[in-house]
Amino acid sequence: MAKGRADAHQENRAVTTRRFTQLDDVWPAGIGRRLGAMLYDGFLVTAIWIAVTVAHLAFFRFVLGQTAEEIGTTAFDIWSLRLMLLFFVTLFFVYSWRRGGMTLGMQAWRLRVQTLDGHAITLKQSLIRCATAWLSLAAFGIGYWWVLFDGQRRSWPDIASKTETVVLPKK
């Protein structure tokens, strides 16, 4: 019976974490490509934040009936917006990394995030990457500049989540 459950668990893992191709043709991403992808993704994050802010303001204005002058004057207004911004940006990155190992910015720069053995990253790894990315940025980007000093070209999010960011070959 235990063997049957172990086999079922292996099958579920195989289904949920697909193995990527081109594993022999990839190499660790350097700082330039990472910054380029971050710039592209920064535009997407800005668009997400604008959409969330508009929806938040519309909710407070038209559903809760606050006047324009009242919106954003209470701690609840402010913190609910901040939490929504954080939630939707995290959702964007987690979804992108879990779906295909890359965001739109990473696609443009031919980057992919993957496990050390070439699989799609897990939900836990995605959340750890997001949390560490915020810390890296809060520390004036040191977590990303770490790529210059690490022999394997790993950033803090790579190290903390036990993942790697690789460059894909041209097609």
C-alpha cells in the first residue's frame, strides 16, 4: 500500500513539475541580461500597479461610497492598496515562473528560471524567490549585484530558492 502511494506521488510530481529541454545548451545568466529583463518586467509591474490602483479607487469610490477627498485618508485604505499591489505582482511572477520558467521580460532576454536539475520551479520556490527579490531590491539591489561576485552567477533569489537563472540559446 505504501509503495502504491509513493508511486502515485512520483506520478503527481512528474505531472506538476515538467522538465525543461535544452539543458545542455544553457549557461548562467549575467547581470546585464538580468537587468534588461528586470527593466522590461518593471514596465509590466507598473501596468499591473496602475490597474490595481484604479480598481481599488473605483471600489472605494463607487462601492463603498467614499468621496474623492476621503479615499486614501485611512490606514485601511492605504494598507489594503499596498497589500493588493504586493499580491498581484507576486501572482504575476509566480504564475509566469511556474508556467514556463519566465516572465515576458525574461522571454525577451532569453532567460529562464529553473530548478538546479532543470525542472519548472515549485510554488514554494516561487514564493521564496519573490520574498528574496524584495529584500534584494530593498538592500539597494545588492542581492542582484551579487551575481558579479558569485562563482556560479547566482543572485540572492537564486541562492535562497535553490534555483538558477539561465540563458537560453538562440533558435
